[in-house]
Amino acid sequence: MSFSKILGQNKALNFLQILLKSERIPPALIFNGPEGVGKFLTAKEFAKALNCIKSGKEDESLFADEQKKPQTEKELTKPCDSCISCEQIEKRAHPDVRIVDSVFQGLLLQDEINKQKNIKIESIREITKYVYARPMLSARKIFIVQDAGNLTMESQNAMLKILEEPPADTIFILICACKNLLLPTILSRCHVIEFKPLPASIVTDILSVNSIPLNEAIMYGEISDGSVKKALDIKNLMEKISGFDPMDPAYAFKISAGLPKELYLAREEAGTFLDILIARSHARWKINSSNNHKNLLTKLMTFKKYLKQNVSPGLILESALIEASETGISIGVGDKNV
Ligand SMILES: [Zn+2]
């Protein structure tokens, strides 16, 4: 992995390169933008570039004081990806680069990883120990907070206290899909770097490099809203319903019955199904300009709004699938009309 493998985010990467060359790194950065567009990968590569001890050095020299000195401009702008620092960051094993996410919190609280929806105060207290300690191996301590929008209010206030007087050589990278979920007082202490949705062609390229057949990669890319994560979510949903027959009268009910039990997950999954139907009816409408497909599009958009209200995601999805099937649109991977 290297910066060159991060696609479609040239503006953000160029700015980070300027920071690396200047060696004047703000103590707190926010990487803001949709999920699945490369924010975390970029944060990881940036951390590598900041703490890289460059290729060609002996591993033991990592502990030597001279390795803690800032590197030259040329060396800083590109991680070697092979020194012990880069390798440890890649494996989440670098003692000066901490990643706060559901894995970190699950291990800390000895709880299931997929239940860690919010970043609790315990996680912030845990990293605070390292924030005020000296770096162990590298010149800088770096804290990458995934889904910072999920910081509880208590956690945000604790984070704010740190950001008010951050220790020297400590850098925070808050990764966020919606920066406005953060306190204005946190926002005012961070430099925000915006990440954009990826072009569909780049999502397709990334998927096909990862062994997804090109025809499917194109289809997922076109309805992904520029997010690799969303494209993979769609792929997983398609696989989940691949055993159902669209001609089965109970098709809609079977898909609806398979929604997750947790309401927020059911809402999310039903929303993705609706996005697929919307993309397909839009594509069909562009081809034949029929009123049927235009009306269907309007109905599907209305269903999407209902999802945000207190209406059962299962009922909405069933209604949407039935309406769509009446105009010949199904949701399976076999539908090539996208
Ligand atoms: Zn390196």
C-alpha cells in the first residue's frame, strides 16, 4: 500500500503532501467525507509517512535516538512501506500509532466488536494515557479515531480537553462521515480535509482489482454513490438474496423477512435495497421515458423518506419491491438494466 494506491482523492492527498513537505503538521486533522472513499487508508499512509524510518535502515536502529530526528523532505513525503515502523502501523501494532475503533473498544471492554456503535468515554480515557506519555519508538504519537461522529458527548468533551492543549509531537486524525456531528469547539481546533465520493469508474476499478467480475463491478460501481463500502454492501446483499426467485409470489416478503432484527441495521439494509431499485428504475426511465417508471421513481423516493420516519423498514421494503415488480424491475444481480 502507498499513497499512489489511494484513488480519486488527489486534492486531499496533495494537501497532505504539502503538510509533509512543510513539516508543520496541525495537531488535529479531520478527514471528512462519505464512508468507503479512502479516508482510513489515507490516515494510515499519512501516519506511516510521518513516522517512517525509511528503507535501508536496520530494524534495531529504530530504537536509536538519531532515528527520532525529522527526516529529509524527500523521505518524509512517501512511506517506504517496509521499515519496521511502516509494518507495525500496517498491522496496528505500532505503540505510537493508536487506532480507536470498534476493534479497539471491543478489546478494551471485552465486549463484542459489532456492538461498539459509539465511542465511549472508556476508549478516550485509555488513549489519554498514551497522549501524555513520551513516544516509545517514533518521533510522533498519532491517534486515528474512526467514525468520530460516533463519539458520545462525554467522549467529545474529553477529546476537547486534550485538543485544547495537545502535547507536542502528538497528532490526532478524526475520521468522520459528517463533521457536523462534532462539537463546534472540536471543529474549531481541527484542520478539516474533505474527501469526495469516488467516480463510479474508480469504484469499479477497485472492485475488479479485488477479484470481482468486471460486469458485476461495473453494476455495483454505478449504484454505489461513489463509495467502495456501499458497493461491497450491495454486493453482499445481492449474494444474500441470490437464492430467491423474483417470480415467486412471496419474493418481496422473503427478502423483507431477511432484514436484520436490529431496527437501525434493518433501516440501513432496506435503504440500500431501495437505492438499488431507484438506480434501476432511473436507468429504465432514461431508456424509455415511460410514465410508469417516472411514477415508480417518485414512489421509491417517497419510501426512502418514510425510512427515516417511524415506519417499519420491512413494510416499506415489501411495498417498494411489489411496486417495482409491477413495472418489471427486480432487485437481483440478474437484472442487467443498470
Ligand atoms: Zn517506512
